[in-house]
Amino acid sequence: MRRHLGRGVLAVALAGAALAGAVAAIAVRGGQAAPAAPAPPGLATVTVVRTNLVTTALTGGTLGYVPARPVVNQVPGIYTWLPRPGALVRAGGV
């Protein structure tokens, strides 16, 4: 039985070597030649001038995400506390 196993391993090794040889032959001889590389771009230089990159334009207006609309209080009473500007107020939080 050992003798048959050795022949099987030898057959697989020979088949693998033949396949590797065929792949190597195709890799060396086959395929198309690569196209020529394009010419490198020409080099140019310019003079760098130091300038001021800050520009200020004063304008009037309101910055926001949606058009402003009036807030109408329909509950009578007196305000005794207001959240600080920019605070997040959720439903039931006041």
C-alpha cells in the first residue's frame, strides 16, 4: 500500500511541475507589450507674491436656518425665569 501512495504523490508532483512550467512559459512569452509611457509634463515656475488673504465685508442681516417668525404666548402670566441664550429646551423642560 505504501508503494501505491508514493506513486500517487509522484504523479501529483509531476502534474504540478508541468502546470508551473506552462504558466511560466506563458508569462515569459505571452501577452502584449505594454504601451509606451506618456511624456512627463513640462515644468514651469512662477513668482510667489505675499498678499493679505483676509477680506472684510460688513453687511446687515440675520443669520439663521429658516425664516424668522414671531413667537406668540397664548398663556397669561408673568415670566419669572428664562433659559440662557443658546440653551436647549425640550418639551416639558420649562
